[in-house]
Amino acid sequence: MDRLYMAVATGFGLGNLPKAPGTWGTLLALPVHYLIVQLPPSGYASAIAIVSLIAIISAGAAEKIMDKPDPGCVVIDEVAGMLIAMIAIPAHPIAWLLAFILFRLFDILKPFPVNFFDQRFHGGLGIVMDDLMAGLYAFGALQLLWPLLLKIGWL
């Protein structure tokens, strides 16, 4: 069972790549989004909830297996957060790129309350909650930015 937890938590090994594991984990969310965006909105929301629950369980298990708090190789949390960032975005490569950039920005900078969850919660919930909050920030920023880019003719 430990191997399954570690496989899921590390994004099937992407988190073990030598540089920028969070970036690789975030990229893993793109094909997942492509598959679930075909669902009705309630299905997409359910998929995010399921991925988030799996992320909490597998990230918490990985932390215990490795005996290390919030191990860098755990990237399933980035998948869950990025899926939130991509809620209701246009099927446009620039929208996907902006979602990716904004999510990584908020995940790295950890503005309040992202940093609150990062510092105050532990285990699988702590590992995942800050990424879900970063995803919400990216979602909000993209929802504000996209119409502006359309209006000024950059898209």
C-alpha cells in the first residue's frame, strides 16, 4: 500500500524529478483537467473534491512514510490546486498558460491566507490546503484578467 500512496503523492514519479517538482506536479493537472472538463460543472466539482481527498490521504501517508514534513516530492497537492485555478476557464492555450503561471506564482509566494494554511495545518490537510488556496487566488485573478485581456485586444 505504501507504494501506491507514494506513486499517487509523487504524481506517478514526477515529484522525483531533480528540479522544480512543484512545477512538474502542476503540469500533471493539465491532462487531468482536459479529461474532466468534459463533465458538467457538478461533475468537475466532484472530480476536484475527489482529487483533493485523494491528495490529502496520499500526501499525509507519504509524509509518514518518509518521516518528513511536507516532502518536496509530494506534488499531488499541486494537481488539486491547479484544477481549482482552471475552473471555468476558456479552452484556450493562453488561458491555460495564465492559469499555470498564476497558480505557480501564488503557490510560491504564499500570500495570506495561503501562508496561514501552510504554517498552521499539518499532515495531508496542511500539505493540500495551501495549494487549494493558491488555486483559488489563481482562479480569481484569471477571472478578472481574462476579460480585461479580451477588452484591450490582446487575445
